[in-house]
Amino acid sequence: METVLNSQTVTFFPQVAEGKVDRTITAVQAGRIKFQGSYWPAQFYDADCQATVLPNDVVKVVGRISITLMVVPDGYSLPAQSEKTAQNPAEKWVSGITALFKPEGRRRLSAIAN
């Protein structure tokens, strides 16, 4: 599954996995984690996450952008995927247009036109 985050494509992993922090990660600073035996640049998936994860903390790896892993702190509740994509203006526009072609959308459009 893919979604767009700040004009970059996030590729989600089929299963969430654990990584161990090597360099501190904050909302404004990417860090580095050890994941599956290798070290990777990492940043928070949820830009609204105000946590700080320190070396040796465990994080959940949810996906990647290029070679940067997208992580959340262990125990952090991810926002619903629909909430994240709804923030994307293009996705929101497509959803709105699609809704117009459903029967209830056509009735609303007809009421507005009259």
C-alpha cells in the first residue's frame, strides 16, 4: 500500500516490525535505527508525533520513503489510514468528486442547482 506524505510516496510494509534506535529521533529531527541487522535513517511517520525516542528505545517500523524508514514510538497509536489520506488535498478532491456520482451526491447536486 502507498500514500503520499509531503509530496513523497510512503510505501507501507505488510507487517509492522520492531527496530532499535541508534540516534535520537524527534518530531523535527530524523535519526537512525537498527532494523533487520542494518542501520537505516529513520523519521516519524506521523508528523504530529511530539515524542522523542532515545538510543536503545524500541520503535515500530511501518514503512519507508526511499531509504528512510517511517517509524512510530513503541506503544504509539497510529492515526487511521483514512485520516492521513484525507489530509492530502488531491485525495480529498477525488473523494469529493466521487461522492457526487453516488445517488445521494446527485440529489445534493440537483438541490444546489435548483
